[in-house]
Amino acid sequence: MGDGEFSESWGPDRFGDPCRECGLAWSFGLDEAIEIVMGSPDSYRRTIGSASGGLGHPDLGWTLGAYVCHVGDNLGIWAQWLAGAALESETAVPGYDEVELSRARYYTRVPLGGSLWHLEQATNSWSTATGLALAGKVVLNHETRGPQSATDVIRSNAHDAFHHEWDISRIISYNSASQP
């Protein structure tokens, strides 16, 4: 398995192929995955427009702003593990509880501008870390997902960014439809 191959099936197994919710097919390549993540700050800004970060949807657990915080944190967390593996050969990666993290970081209280700023900073760190990981042919050993090449992680991160922009679109549509 080379670092450019998508070798694990965690994402498609968990979400479906294409994803049962957002419709993203897992056939996208590495370059497209990087474009999805790196374009997410601008894409999120366009999708959000003038909407409030406090908007919610009855079928979703977080507010619009909380989803932005989550994507920023998720990219930052994966960046640190990829960089750690590339720089110090530490490949063991624990999972994390995203709901617990959202409570500890008070996602619902972060101003939307701060959440979007954090997302942009996280994508920049992520870009550097993924470059190091691809160059070093990093394969992480995730405690629940098993071995994941840098490409596997990048593609999973792209799905997360794409999927949660879809969630944000649902929140905006729901709130637009429920306005008189």
C-alpha cells in the first residue's frame, strides 16, 4: 500500500458509499480531498452568509457555529497526530469524544467569527502536517480504526468537512423555511 492509496474502509463502512446522509461518494482522490479541506473556510463562509451561529435544527445536536468549531478542532487534532508521526515517529493515535470536547470548549458560546477564524487556522496547520505526513509515508495506528495511511486520514477529514457543511446548509434551510 502506497501513501496515495485509500486502504481503509472505516468511512464507507460507517457512513455508506456514497454517504447515506450528505451523498458524498468515497471515490474522490487525494487531490480532491485536499481541495475540499483547504477550500472549507471560504466555502463555509459562502454557505453561512449572514446566518447566525446560534441557529439550530431539531434533528441535529449542534448549532451552526458549533459545527464550524468541530470541523476546526477535528482538523487540528488530526494535524497534530500526523505531524507527530512525521516528526517523531509516534504513530499510536487514540480516539476522542467529540461531544465531550464540544462541552469542554463551549462550542455554543464561541462567536461565529471566532469559529471561522479557528477553521482557517486549522486548515493551514493541517496543510503543513499532511504535507509532512505524505512525504514521510506516515501510517497511523488508530486505536479503534486500525492502520490509516496519511491519505486515509486526509480523505476522512475531507468527508467530515463536506458532511458538516451539508449539516450547516440543512440548519440554514430549516431556519429560512420556518421564518414567516
